Amino acid sequence: MTLLEWLSTYVTLNFLVAAAYLGFRICSQVLGYFGQIQSSQNELRTHYSALFFILTLTGASSLVPSSEFFEPIAKVWSAPSLKSFSSQLSNPESGGHLAVALGSQKVSLNGDLLSLFCLIFCLCILGVGVRVFVREIRGLFRLRRKSYLLRRIGKVAIYAHDQVSVPFSFWLPGQRGIMVPSPMIAHPLHFRISIAHELQHHRQGDVRWIYLMLGLRCVCVLNPFMYLWFRQLEDLQEFACDEALLGRSKVKSLTYARCLVEVAEYALNQKTPFVCRTGVRFLVEQNLLKRRIEKMSFLSKKVKGSVGFTVGGVLFSLLAATALASNGMVGDRRVTMDQALIWKEQANSGEFPVVVNDLVLIELNRYLGTPEGREFMNSSLKRMEDYRSIVEGKFHEYQVPQEIMAIPIVESGYKNLEERKNPMYGAGIWQFIGPTAAVFGLKVDETVDERLNPALATDAAMRYLLSNKLRFSDWHLSVLAYNSGEGRVQKAIDELKSRDPWVIVRQGYATDKSYLAKVMAAILIMKNPRSLD
């Protein structure tokens, strides 16, 4: 994956987690305001569905084209500026440069170094997470080996251990188990209720979902919403178990509440609970025991099934919208070969064939993959509209292809520059130098410079390009000769025995090796203005 795909996927995942938690909280508050009650079991299933939906959306986000509903927070450029641009940095497969706007300040980071840092960071986080998992799983294996088997209920084995203070459920590859404190065996009623509670965790799939939740928390280690959602899910697992047991009328509410209080006393002695287990959990600081007992009073009320469907529909719509919006948080301003080829199909008109190759791709990334290049192209296309009527009129008069309009973009950016303000000693939008201007009838002296007359300069440029076309019978060679001179192009043809303009360019015969590629890139952008969005 490229830097953009890594960043976009990670940003999308974190935004989806935040949206899910906030969505659940808001729905809970709204339902409470209108006096509606949602089944804890249905709510838990909605949470699990949301987890699965988040992973699906995150995986699919890299396959969906970026949709920028707003200005991206971060942008990936080929290079931070035109001065630092090079062919190596223009390669879309490289890391590029990430620009992040922090208030009025802009921070530019080397993509390859950032990718390396992200990789090291992810490996460290993954290493810590794996270490915790391995330690806990080994601890569970050791605990199971030192415990004694009481009985089996279906595929679930029930174990007892002297050092366990709180009953809990666990899942290991090929093993489903329940661990209970040995002293609880002396209290048959509480023992039976605790076993029924832990079996419900297995039925709900909590013992497996806990691994996904912990893994997601390791990935989103810096996201506070992940920890809040994790805690909410743990609470909801307990509420759902309570609801299931009391709903089957196998135990009375008062008896169940007394059992919870007694097990809570055991829980005070549990110093280090296993992180990869589920079970009876009591957080005194959050008054979970009190809330569980209070929630039992609502179980007798009728719960509307439509409430859960409404909450699920609203939440999943919110997650889908969040995924779509967050997919544009990191915008890639570089151009790939596939994009360029699509633009080529839209730009080709026949008489002036547009070429896309590695040299053209470099220039596309120079114009679109750098902030300065993009600003230059935007400004050039705006100024081009001021001269469109004049230039197009001459095009129709001389019957030249419309693609020729891209030449002034490369030459001057459609700025009507005076010679004294131009270090290349050219003038006007077509950048004629003095000797060439004189050949094609433009008057240049101390009193007048007809190169600055757009209509006269355009007429001269059309005649120059047409004379090159008549000589070489090729528009590409004509454009190359406009920059390098017809004599230099003819010499290249004679020495190389080739009329391929790209062979001439690659062999170093062109005055400006990138000139023809720049013209091609300008044509592609000119005919695909949405590329500047």
C-alpha cells in the first residue's frame, strides 16, 4: 500500500470508531428522552454488527475513489515545491511528501521517512499487543492446567481454581471454558447462577468478540473513543447476560441481585483480571453493580422491536457517510499512469495525437503534484480565457489543432511578458526571441515591440508552427522545432536516422528535454480541468 492508502485507511478507521461511539451515545440519549427502551441483547448485537461494518468499510475504503467533500486536512504531493522537484520524487509509487495544515502553519514531511516511522510505530504497537496476548493466553493455559475439571456442558468445560476470585469465560483455540472460584462450589445457588451467566457469554459470542475488540484497541491506541466504546461494550455484555437470564425466568430478580452482590465481594480480591476473557465484572468506581441492579427493573416493560431497527439503520447510515467523508481527509495530488491514460482518451482529437509516457507523467506531477505547479496551472488557465477569442480566431484562420493553445501555457503561462522582465529574452505570450520575431514579420525596436501584441504574435506563431509542419510533416516535430529550432531538429533526424520526436528528446538533441512533455501535460490538464480540483 502507498503512503496515502495507509494514512487514509487509518484515518477512516479512527473516524468510524469515533462516529460509532458518539452515534450510540446520542441514540441512547434520544431514546431516553422519549421514554423508549431498547433490549440490551439487541443493542449488543447492533454493537457487534457495527464492529463488523466498520472493518468492512475500512477495508473497502482503499478501493473506493476518494470523494473530497471538503478541503483535505493532509495532502500528498510529489514534492514540496518546484525547486525540490525531481523525476524520482514524481514517481507515484514513492512516498511523496505529506503536507499537513496546522492552523496558519504548514508542515511538510518526507513520505518515505514518514512511512518508515509509521511502520516502526505500528510494529511496536503490534509487538506490545502480541506480547500482551501471548502472556495472557499462556497465563490462561497455565491456569487451566492447574485447575480441575468439574463438568462439561456441551462444548464448554467448567473449571475451578483456588486463586480465582471472580468467575469468567474464556476461549482458546479449540477450547471453550468457564473458570469459577473454588469457594463458590459451597454455594450451589450462586454457583448455578454464575455458570448460567457465563454460558450466556458463550452463546452471545462475547468470548470471541473480545479478541477483535482488543485488537482494534491496539490499532487505535491513540483514539480515546476506542477506550470509551470498549468500556461501553463490556458493560453491555453484562447487561445482555442479565437480561437473557431473567428473561427466561430461570431465576428471580431478587435472588440474582443477591448473587451479584456476593460475587462482587469476591471481585474485590481479584487483583489482575485477564484481558482476554469476559465474565462477571464489577467496577466500583463506575457503579456498575448498582446500574445492573437498577436496569433489572426495566426488564418487565415492553420493549419495542422497531427501536433496535431504527437505531441500527441510523447508525449504519452515519457510519457509511463518515467512511465516505473521511476517505477524502487525505488527498493525493499526484498523478498515476492509469489516470494519465484515462485523460489521454478524453483528450485525443485526431490531428494532434496526445502521447502519455514516463516523461509526460513527470511533467504532469510537476504541474499537479506540487503546490506551486498547481497554482501556476490554475492561474494560466484563467489568463488563457482572456486571450481565447484572439487565439481561437487565428486557429480557425490557419486551420491548426486546438491543442496548440497549450504552448503559451508552457512558454509564459499566458503572461504577456516584456523581454526585459524575462531572463530567457523572449516576449509576449508566445515568447518570441528577437531574431525569430523578425523572421516572421514582428517589429521589435526601441519604440515598439509587436511581440506584446497578442493578435500579431499569435499570427506569427501560427505561421512558424505551420512552416515547421510543412517541413517535418509532423505536429510533434513542429512543436519541438518551435522550442529548439528547426535546424537542430533536422540535425537530430539526420544523425539519428529517426523521425520519432521522443527518440530525439531522449538522445539529448532538444534544447529543453522536458519541453514536448510539458506541452503534452498542459494539453491533458487543459482538456481535463477537473484534474485541478
